[in-house]
Amino acid sequence: MRLGINLGYWGAGMDSDNLAVAQEADRLGYSVCWAAEAYGSDAATVLSWVAAQTERIDVGSAIFQIPARTPAMTAMTAATLDSLSGGRFRLGLGVSGPQVSEGWYGVKFDKPLARTREYVEIVRKAMARERLSYEGEHWTLPLPGGPGKPLKLTVHPQREHIPLYIAAIGPKNLTQTGEIADGVLLIFPSVEHLEETALSHLRAGREKAGRTMEGFDVCPTLPLAVGADKDVSALADMFRPYTALYVGGMGSPKQNFYNQLAQRMGYEKEAAEIQEKYLAGDKDGAAAAIPGRLIDETTLLGSVERIAERMQGYAAAGVTTLTLAPAGFTLEDRLASLRAGTEALERAGLA
């Protein structure tokens, strides 16, 4: 199992530290550095900045939002980043959510599965430098009855095949991801529930495509906080606002994919209470309503030994790249967490 690092969103107050974190991950031999985007910083600019100042570590979008770019533009960006980084780019895609898609980008959040499938097909055709001709429900290239003609990407990507990941949460999206992608980006991955909430669906998609899980990258992100095992409860409290935001506030009452995931993990009552409080403006109450067990299941907390044991569980479940989001109030805290992640991987016998 390999390790990755997730820088999250640029502009969150730790920008000057993030580059140092990426460089330390590069030095330690981490496999990939991911950057995210929502409606603030874009991931492509951040990744180009990181790639220019690192040597070995891959850089990946987690995610490029599908409503933000046409598929051809995404192919152009992917090919450019792969070329500039010397073949170190990984393309992560996702549909975002209805509030961002419709409120920020003005793109209707409808038929996300069909939209994703068409998007991936067009991106792959463009990156393969085929003449771009496509007729689907959501995209038609060239537009009919006009002067457009099938064009071919003029940039030669560094590699013939740029790895393509999809951020997926729901069962149908996970199944399709297994069918059409090279890897999956997971969030709130509980090793105790990973098989029924994710892996079984991914496996079904791989089988549908006539493939096995061999070579498919299962890549969950877990926040990491290192400390004494007796302080695990206090460490978990660091992630209450983060968990409350996603489970309680990411989406409407009917379309919060993270809330639905918490329900599938057995927290139906708690998920409803968290969402009710958060959407009513009681963010502190929402954070307080989160069971400590839910946070502990979806993070890596405690001593290096405890984290190593948890890593063994994820590897046994089928995780191939474990992405860490190291917590810390200072840069040195975050760098120490990175080093602890490497040490834990070695103690787990997974390095």
C-alpha cells in the first residue's frame, strides 16, 4: 500500500505551509499529492505550482469538477500538466453537488451518472489524440449545422495513458467508477464498512467491464492526528467541525451524499440530528452530536502503533493508496504527522 497527501483547498489559511508539506511528502517518498477545488482556488493552478517545486511525487486533482470545464478543456489541462510535470499527473474527476453545480457554475445537476460517463469518454478520446467527434445526450461534438469540425489535441501528453480517477460515494456511482475509471477517490472511509459501502460496488463495476480489481487504485482520504492513545477522544474532537460540515451541511436535506453515507454506515439517527442542527444554523450543536466512534472510524488517530494497526486493516480490505490529510496547528505539527505516517506504514510492514 502506498501513501498520498491531500492538501485540501488552497486559500484555507495554510497556503505557505502547503508547499512545504508537499515537498516533505516528496522527500519521504509519498506516492501522490492531491489538491481540491470547490468555489475558491482551482486545483490546476495549485498542482502546477506544486509540480514545479517537487521532483518525484505525482500530483493529482481531487477533484476537477465536471460542471466547471468542458471535457475538451479538461483533456487540454490534463495533457499540459502531465507534460509539465514529466509524467506525474493523475486526473481526478467528480460531479460536485447540486448547490455548487447550479449555484456557482450555472450547470443543471441532472443525470450525474450519464453525464460522468459521457465526460470520461470524451476526455479519453481527446487525450488519446483522436479527432474529437462525439454524439451523446449531454455533449455533441462538433455542434451540428455549424462551422465546427473534428479537431485533434495538438499537445502530446507525456504518457499514452494518464490515470483517471472518479470521486464516488453512492452505490451506482461506485459501480460505474469501477467500470470506467482507473481508480476511485473515497471520503469518510470506515475500514469496518468499506466492503459493503464501497468495494462490493466497485468490484461489480469491474466485473461488468470484464476486469478484476487488479491494477485499480482504491484511494481513500483520511485525516491524521498523532498523539497518545489515551488522548484519542481529544484528537477526534479536532475533526468535529469538518465532519459536521460534510454530514450536516454539504447539500440540501434530500441531496447530501455524505449524510447518506453515514446512514449506510449505521448512523441513521445521528446523521439526521447532525443535519437538522447544522442546517438550522447550530453548527456547534451539530458538531457535538457526532458520535466519537464515527470520527474514529473515518480518521487515523493516536500513536504510531495504533495508526499502523489501522493501516493494516485498510490494506487487508483492499486499499492501495492511503491518502493522509495531516492535522496540526503549526507547520511543524503537519510535517511531524507526515513523518509519523511513513513510520506507521513501515511498522505495519506495508512499505
